[in-house]
Amino acid sequence: MYSNKKIVQSLGVILKAKSIFNIIISPGSRNAPIIIHFTQHKDFKTYSIVDERCAGFFALGIAQQIRKPVVISCTSGSAVVNYYPAVTEAFYQSIPLILVTADRPKEIIDIFEGQSIHQENIFQKHVLTSVQLTEDESESGIWYNDLLMNESINKCIFKSKPIHINIPFSEPLYGTTNHLQVKPKIIKTIPVKNYVETYDYKKEQYIWKKYEKKMILLGLYYTEKNTEKILRKLSLDPSIVIFTETTSHVYGKNFFFKYRSTDL
């Protein structure tokens, strides 16, 4: 059994695809679609903690231990603000939390409806990103929501910082279905290393020797002295031309350099 809210179904599929399975839920009414969907889904491990402040720190501890994002979800209104202490802690300790907050529809905010406050970007600079989803269940609306959820969750994984996903829900809230009605595209993260592994560069050597003419471009702040000596030696080869930006701070009589327009 699943929630019949397509936005919640997509969230479940995306979280599962990214191997995020721990969901800390503080019971409420507006987040009923999230409660129904994830507590009935066998792939997720859900915890019920009534107090949102405690739930935030409970999730913080799990994420700190498993070194993976943990989801926390609550109802609308002042419940959201109770996450703030855990959010700031997660932000400065670089602990990945995914805050999924249920919200009232925009049209009933500021007309004295209960538990309705301005939740969009409520955590401001203490989250890596904050996205406001839409209730639009058209093809374009679903695509828009899927894109925002993919991108924000990927940032949480890659940067290891808290992110906020705010979801408005209109009544009825308790509808269910036996089948998933969505198939969201999964945007994967690409692991990137900030160093070059030691190997023999045979492929690179083959490509380099294959061509009769080669060009080397030097960009901003290129200051490695040993490499600079190698470049000067390479510049003596008539088959190689070397271009340098002024900001690379590399100069030589056989180098071609250009000034930026701001230097003139």
C-alpha cells in the first residue's frame, strides 16, 4: 500500500535508488501521505519520534554513524522550526540530513489558518539548498519535482550537508493505492577524485605522439615551478604551441600569452 500522492511516490523511488533508507518521522496530520507511504514500504526503516527537536538529533546521530544521509519528516507549521538546532549542528559538522517538511497550500498562508507559516527557505543559510515542490501532478509538474529532488539529494550526498525539501499537501491526505503511478528519472552522482592516481599514462602518451601538432593551454594561477621548467623545454619543440593566460604567471619567449580585457 502506498500514498496516492505522486510526489511522495517519486520521493520514495528516488531515495531507494540512492540507497537512503532511514526515515525519522514525527507524527502529524499534514505529513500523513509521507507517514502512510514510508511506514508501509518494506524497503525503508522508519522511526517514530513525537518531538521534532529530539527527532532531529536522533537523525543526526544515525547519519554521523553510518555516514549516509538520513531523512527527517514532520508536519507543517511550528513543528518545522523545532528542527533548527539539529540543522545548524549538521551544517557546521558536515553531516548529511534530508529535511522533508509537509506544508499547507500557498493560498491558505497568512489567512489565519492553523499551523501555516512561511516554510519556504525557512532554514536559510544553514542548509546547502532548499527546494519548494509543487502539487502539480501533470507531466511537467512531476518532471519539475523529480528534478529538484534529484539535484538537492545529490548535493546532500556529495557535499555532506543538510538540505530542505518543502512539500505542500492539499486534502484529502489519507488516500492510498496498491501500485506506484510514477517512474521518476534517477539522476546519478559521478564520483570525482581531487588527485591524479599514479599510473603509466600509456593511453595519454599514445594520443600525444599520434598527432603532429599539439597545443597546451595554461589557465588561472598556474604556478608549479617544476612543471614550468618542463613547459619551457616543450616549447622548443616546433610541433607544440603553448598559450598562457596572464593570470597563469607563466612566461617564456616561446609562449603565446594574452592580456585580459580588464588588464588594459
